[in-house]
Amino acid sequence: METFNVPTREEVSEQNKAIFDNLKNALGFVPNLYATMAHSENALGNYLQLQQGKTSFSNKEKEVINLVVSQGNECSYCQSAHTAISKMNGFTDEQILELRSGKASFNEKFDALVKLASEVNLNRGKVDAELVENFYSAGYTKGHLVDLVVAVADKVVMNYLHNLTQIPVDFPAAPALESVEA
């Protein structure tokens, strides 16, 4: 399999150079996985539109989904990135590990969300009706269900890209999940 490089600003199109500049201004750097998308003329811009689109989920709820989907797809890059982002959104190390394991004993609403998100991802949308009912009982709506599918798809894009390219992770490594106590 051909090795993927992380393109530099000088190696990408003018359109992607502008996106790199915006990312550097907003984040202080261009994450390697975003840069890798710039091998395509359009993928990075299209992806960022999807990722930055409006959703019915809070930032914390988005991270619940990102963590469990990245764990299910065994993406070390996204596990690491979303561990860092989840900490910035107020989750503790213990809560992050628990979310990655597919549960949230510390929050009933997050528990319903993480369980459904995990099953949607792992079973390609074919889930037990009880999980959907628990999701609705926790206060989520049909609109949230649609947004959940979009959020899972968003994360799958990046998980698969990293799993295919194996570009270097430029976030602190996420701890191993086996440190979670049952």
C-alpha cells in the first residue's frame, strides 16, 4: 500500500491553502488529518462544511458521539483528538474512558446517546428498538435521531481516512481503553 504523506501548505491547491490559513488562525496549527484531506481538491472544504454545520446537539453531546464512534472504528487519531477536545468541553479523563467504552453512568441522557451512537455505528444503522425508545425517553427527538446519523457519518469519514492512511497523530495519545473498570 502506498504511504500517505501529510501535505504541506506549499503542496496543496490555492483553495486548500486558504483553508489551511483559516485552520492555522483558528486552531494554531493544521491537524494532520485535515491536511491529508487536502490531497483532494474538494474533500477538505466539503468535509469542513459538514463538520461545522448546525446540529441539535451541544458540543458535549457531539463529543459523546465522536468518542464512541472513533473507539468502535479503532481510529487512534480521532480517539486522541476527541479526548483532547472532550477535556476542553469539561469531561474528565474517567468520563472520557467510560464514554469510549459505550456507557455514561454519570449522566442518563449521555448514556442513552452513547449507547445508540455506538450501535448505529457498529450495526450500520440497524439497532434494537429499545435503544431508540431509550433515546427518545431521555429527551431526544426525531430531529436528534437524524442529526445523530449525520454525526456518525461525519466521524466515520475521518476514522476511515486515518485507518487507511495511518498518518502521524499530532494530538496527545489517548489512553488505552482497557484501563476502564467494569
